[in-house]
Amino acid sequence: MKQSDNKQNTKPDDIKYCVCAMIDLLGFSSHLEISGYDLRTSIGKQAVQRLENLESIIELLNSEKASRPEYYPASFHAQRINDAVFITMDLDDILKPSVGEAIFEGITSSTKDDFISKEQMETFEKYSSAYNSRIQEAIEPLIKFIGFISRIHISLNKIEGQYFFPGAKTVVSTGFRRPFKEDYFSANFALSNAYQAEKSLHGSSIFLDNGILHIMSFNKFAKNLLRFGHFQFRKASYDCFDNYDDLLNVTFEEASIPKPIEIKLFRKEYQFRELNPSPLTYLQNIPLIVKFLDERVTPDLSNIFFKHIFHAIKFGINRKKDESLKPPPSFVFNGTNDLRNDIGIFQEFLTDGISKTREDLKEKKFNEEYANVNEVGKRKIKELMEQTVEIDIEQIDISEIKNQLYNLSEESLNVILLVVKGDIDELDYKNEN
């Protein structure tokens, strides 16, 4: 081969700007060390269990992507390496940072001709409309990406918690990538950034490159969820000087916003934020419910759980001048929107007030539970289940348990509300902006 044939001329268009998430099992190397790197020992079997937990989450992801492709970016790529999973996705070229920069801060005068037509630049109004529309289109895959990464993180940590394992850490960063044929992980510096940053970030949390927040904030509804995501809830110390009416029902928890963490990666300064993944899981819903959020279509808000979530996404939370920022009680913080919760149910309730998917899942569960019963028997069981029985019980006033209700899933909430009296609209998200 001639020397000239082996040369590759890299043009600016050949370089992609991408995002990469690293999901890593905490303490896994210690697990292996204690087992003597023998997976047949009792400790080794625990390590294998953790790898199986990771595999089960990937299977859930692939299953949902196959059944709900509209909730996922058109293209992303995953690579499993031992106790970690790397998931990467190329971003729209319009989001490339300027030369020498690491963060996108808007298109420049030298690049606008590549993305905005001459007709669209005839007036400022046309240009502004075209620009905003193009940016919204470009960031939609990123919004979906961070949404499903957050759901992976919550789902994996729930499984880890069931076995009293340390959990998983997720780090998401941006960077440039030099494409090679069918290889999305070589020369991928978003991956390199996430891998290097992970060493300086601690705990079973999700950490996002602050540049990602900057990009996503072009969408006001994504920005609202990111604001909720800033709040971390930690156990607080009991203080004898505080007066509590009922010590048995007091939860000692306080919300705080961690400061950004500065990390130097390959001689460039980056900032990472530790975020609460629960609100971020609803990012995946935004593109499918935006027609309701921007009031082009009127939503059905008969379900109080989804009514609250919808209003939280729509109105968000603002920081008022000279006022400490405290998060309101909200369902967005309860961590129930994981991969075991069908992503499409929310949109179905907003559209019709009921969910066909929910009803189909109930029917499937019923048939599995009574698989050995014939059709006549199943019909009789359903008739018994649908009968109304009056039970004389004392109802609970909603004001007495309101804050506790926000910890429940949508299905659990609807069961509890059967024995609750009072105005359930008290549970709705209050727009105090």
C-alpha cells in the first residue's frame, strides 16, 4: 500500500460532537478482591449477581425501546465492559461548540449559513423563529437520552438496594468523536471525559456535565425538570430545640443544592453537577406531551397524580430574589418512573383520561395469575372482583397524610385515595411563580 493511501484527511465535517453516559457498579473491584477473583465463592456469586442485575436493566431498556421507539432517540449505541455500561449518541452538528470551546453557546455568524436559509434570515422575526425551531429539533434526542439514562440509573439502584449492594454511579459528559466504520467508541472523547471524571465524583448519584444542562435549557420544560433535579434530599439530624407535635411521624430530611464540581479533563475545565435522577426521568416524556404543555391540545387531567406531574413540568420552580429556595412537596421526587413503569401511560392518561396499556397489563397479570382456571372460572372471578362491597371505615382526612402521599406511585395513590376524605386537588402542583 502506498503511503498516500494510508493517510486520512480529517475535515471539520468529519468530527462529531457527542454525549456519553458511563454507568458503573460501585465497589465491584472490592467484591472481586475479597472473592480472590474466584466467581465460584459466595462473594464471587454476589459479584455475578450484580452483573446479572446490570444485564436485566439492559434487557428492560431494549424491550421498551422496541415497544416504544417514539420515546427514544433514533440512534444511540451501548457497549458493556465488565461492571460498566457505556452509552453514546452523536449530537446534531448545530450543537457543536466553537473551535477551542468545550460547550455549545449558540451558533456563530460564521456557521449560521450552514443551518439557516437566506429566506429565514430576511427579517429578525423569521430568523429568531427559524433559529429557535432548529435548536428545539436538535436538542430533542438529548432530552430523551438524559431521560432514559436517568430511568436506567434509578432502576439499577433499586435492584442493587434489594440485595444491599452499593449501587451504581452514572456520569454523563460531552466531547468530540472521530467516526470510524461501525465503531462508536474509539476516538470518542465524551467517553474519555466521562471515564476520567468518574474518578473525581463519588456516591451512587447521577452526575451531568454542566454543558449538557446548558444545551437542554433551550427547552423551557426540560429546564423546569432540571431545576427540580438540582435538589438532593439527605437525612437531617434530630434537633432537640425543635418542637414536634408528633415525634413518631416526623421525617428528618432536608433538601439542598450541591455546588458544581470543577474537574480538569485533558487541560480543559469542566463542571459537573450531582442531580436528583427522579425528576429527570420525565424528560423522556416531554416530546410526546409538548402539544399539551404548550396548549395546542387540551389535556385530560382527571388523574390527580398525572395532573400534578403535568403542572410541575409546565410551571417548574423559580428562585425569587433574596429568598431561600425550597422544593415543594411533589410526586416528581418519588422515584417511581423507572424502567418497570411503562413510559407511555402518562401520555395516554393526558389524551383519554385512561390508559389502554394499563388495562392490558392488568389483563395480562390476571391471566398469568389464573393460568390454570378455565374461561368460565375466570369470568366468575372477574364478576366477584367487580362487585361493590360497602365497608364501614373511618376515612382519613387528606390534610393529615398529604405529605406522605407524595411518596406513592400512581397506582398506590389511587388505592389509598379510596379511604381518604377531602379535596384531592390539594395534591395538585401549585404554580407559585
